[in-house]
Amino acid sequence: MTMAERNKTKIARRVIEVLDYLDSGRDEITVMDIVRSFHRPQSSTSELLASLVELGLLHKDPVARTYRVMPRAAFIGQSCQPQSIRDGRIVRLVETLHSQTGYPVTLNAIVGVSAQIVAVRGTGDLATRKSRFQCGAKDPLAFSAVGQMLLSAVPQPRRGGVLRRLNAEAEQKRKFAVAEMDVRIAAMSERQFAIGPAGFGTDRKALALLVPGQPGDRPLAIGLVLPAREKTEPAPLLEQVHAVMATCLGIPEIGQPDDESQTVLEMRSVLKASA
């Protein structure tokens, strides 16, 4: 890669960083917010924000010298997205799950062999130096509940190839038995939920489900990060998530199993196994 190509890549990355930073619950930002958060030079950061203003992606308050997102940023790429993204149902799903449960909620997609957070609401105490719970953060698919749930949507033999690659690239302490992991992910696909590590640099657990109605080659998964010190009864939470999905996405609510007690036992078993 030439120097010019590296510079273009760097600029593209910094544009996304600014937009993700604004999407993390901030109504407005200053040049120094970006400088301090990403350790960027002040001069080049000022030039970048000025360019985004010129392109209509940001608005600058000339008095306060603060920047806000313009509507154009929200519409980039929207026309070629699935209907549930274009009409705002996915955003409504993420926000409603957070408001009703009080838990941090992430929307996740596959990028290469990683799960990437594409939207997050309510990071709270997860926003630490150790964790990476922010838009754009990536974690290998095999090492989080949302990642494994996304893998459950990947057909064989491709999934096996992804697992072998992840295992080969993993640190020694994170290596796993590929066949066992594949069986576990197939079971998640059958159960339609996963409970396991939240990933992204935190030691919390998460409940993960696929978002219904997405293109097969572009699955999305919802992750709810469970409280660290509170006991969470999993079956009622899963029922609540199904109800919110049905309301927000306009789909039939997933029916209750014939033997609800067996489902409760199964979910508790999953929680215990992931501990």
C-alpha cells in the first residue's frame, strides 16, 4: 500500500470515528473532544471537522464552536438497506429493549471474522478503559454470545472454515475444539438464543438473539448485557425480548414452548455452563 493509499484509509477511519463518537449519546462535540478521545493532532482534527461541515454531514455552531450531526449522515446508504432498517424499526427495537430492561443493548453484524457493534444504547459502567463497548468495536466471532449467535446464521461448510481460522489465529489460552464449538453453535441455532460472554473487553454475560427478517448473508444480532451483581431470571427476560421484537418489528410473537419449565431449566443450564 502506497503512502497516499494509507492516508486515504486513515482519513476514512477518522471520519467514521467522529460519526460513531457522536452516535454514542452525545448531542454535540468540540474539536478537543476528538483530540482527547482519539489522541489526534488538533490541526488535522479541525480540518477534518471543517470538511465534514462542508459536505453537509455536520453543522458547526459559530459561537459555541460545537458540532452536531446533520440529517444527511443518517440517510447515507439507507436506501439499499433492508426495510426494517430504512423505516427505523431496528433502531426502535434497540432503544425499546434498553428502555424496558435497563440493560446495555447492542446491535451487531459480521465484519470479516469478527462481530462488530453497529449500534449501542446504555453503556453505563461498561464504558471503561478495559472494555470496548462502543460503535465500531470488533471482537472475534467465536468469543462472545452475539458473535456465536451470528455464526449460527452462517451455513456450513463456510462456518466450519471460519471457526478453523478463528482457532488458528487465537492466542494459545483462547484456542478451542472446533468440532465442539460447531456443535454448540448448532444448538444455539435450534434454541434461537445464546447466553455467554458479552465480549468486547468485559467479563459480563450477555443474552443474544438473531434479528428476524434479515438477509441471509447479512445477519444481525441483538445483545443484552446482563448485570454483574444481580441475579437475572433468564426465561422472563427472553419472553420480554420476544414481545418487544414482535411489537417493534411488526412480526408474530414467538410462541411459548409447550413445556415452559423445561425451557427455564435449559436456560439456567446454559447460564451455568457459560459461567
